[in-house]
Amino acid sequence: MPEMRLNLVTRDWVIIATERAKKPEDFKRAEARPFIEPYVEACPFCAGNEAKTAAEKSRLRDDGGWRVRVVANKYPAVAAEGEKKRVTDGVKRMVSGVGLHEIIIESPLHNSSPALMELRCIEDVVRVYKERFLAAYADARVEHVIIFKNYGASAGTSLEHPHTQLIGIPVVPVKFRDRVQAAMHYFDDTGSCMMCDMIKMELKDGRRVVVESDYFLSFIPYASLSPFHIWILPKRHSATFADITEAEIQDFARQLKETLLKFYIGLDDPDYNYVIRSSRPADAGNVYSHWYLSIIPRLSSVAGFELGSGIYLNASVPEETAPYLKGMRG
């Protein structure tokens, strides 16, 4: 019988369609990705084409070159110049679209992939994430920072060269506010952090755990919104990504690589998005919020029922997909 499960973090109801669920291997990518060259002349992110990008913000240097570059987005979602102004006119509300939109170029090589990159390279990328996260919040106009990666056409990428985007916006998104409020209500009711309790529950249950390491836990949530949707959480209570330590950076990079490699092997390198969901550095002492990284493979699409009801329909069973991924070895 199908189950309706409540995702306590997002407050979304999810139908786990047990009777129409697919087998984990049925979600494999249908077609192999085409061969990709290590250098593409037209790509602005390839080493040697640095003049084709917008202004460079920072870089990690290498002997005779660079390992990671950060540049302004040539076509930003928000304007880098200008003041933040709020306008209220009757039922109309407006905030000027100012902020930051940066591209974190993860490798000089066009054909790199996080699943296959050397661990030290992913560590470099995570260190740059932290650096730019802190720099973005130093801008007084920025209220919320989102770090996200689009991998593959169905995930929204327009350039296949490995890169991540950072956007700092002048408002706090409603979805993020809702999650913070849910965490506050849970803390008020129980006196503990929802995510910390979730980690304990997942470790005790064990069926949905994909990767466990010293500092992080990767698992498919009990009420996963879509097939193979994974969360990577720090075991230590931490409200903001800004608080990540050097030891945690190394462990987080290792776990991210291992998780993505399991996708690469078990699902034949699917398109996916990942996003870091985090409070501000100023909220470091927050006892109820807990930052995490969410990975959403693009294995299904939202249709009329989801749009009309706001209820997700998941054609996979987390207790079946997690052991399948866990068993994948590189």
C-alpha cells in the first residue's frame, strides 16, 4: 500500500508509491554521455581562455596556472552595482535586484567531473566555497547566499565545464524561512535540533544510510521528495556552513566525492543539482538550525498532481534505493 510520509524539514507531504515503485536499477541513465575533450576552444572556463570570462574575484594558484578560479557571472541574476531599496505601493512589493552572482570554476580541465576528480581538487573547491560564502555575507546588501551546482542539461546547466554558482540575494527566500520556522517549532517542542535527532534516527535505523564518515552522514531521507534524493549533514551541530573546520572540509570533500561516484556507477552518471542550505555566519550560535547539502538527481519530473496539490509523488522507496547506492564501489 502507498504511504504518505511527512518531511519534517520541508513540511511537504510525499506519497511513496510502493505499488508502482521502480527498481533502483530502472533509474539508470538511458544514454551514455558523449566524449568530452579536456580543452574546448570556445569554452570561457578552460585554462588559456581566461580573457573570455568576466572579472576574476579570486583563484587558487598552481605551478604555472590555477586550480580553481572565481569570476563574476557575465549574465548575472542580480546586479553587482547599486543600492538595496525596498518599495511598498499598496499590494505591490519590490526590492531592487542587487547582490552577487559568481561562478566557481572547479578545474582547468573541461572534462573533469566531481565523481572522478582527485580528492585534493574537491577539497580545494570546498575551501573556495567557504571563502566566497563568507565574502558574500560581508556585503551589507546580501541577506541570503545560495551555493549550487547544475550538472547536465536537465539540471539546467548551459556550460558543461565543471563549475558551481554562488548567488547572494537581498531577501531571504520564503522556502528557507519556512524551514527555519519548522526547526524552531521542533526545538520549542523537544529542546533539541531536528537534524541532530534525524542523524541519530538514521544511524539507529541504518536502512537509508548511504555513506558515513567521521564528521558527516549521507542518507536518503525517510520522506524523500524524489528518487535518490540525498542529504549530507555534519554530525556536529552547526547552523552555518561558515563554521566548517579544515578537518571537516577534508571529510566533507571525501564524502561528496564518494556519494557522487556512487551515482556515477549505480545510475550511469545522471544529471543532478546540489545546493548548500545554510544560515548566515551571524547565526553560528543558533541551536535549532543545521546546515546541509542536498543532492537531487534529475530522474523524474513534476507533473500536474504535484503542481496542483503541492504533494510530491516519489516512485522509489528510500529503504530500497539507499542500500542499492551504498553497495556501489568505485
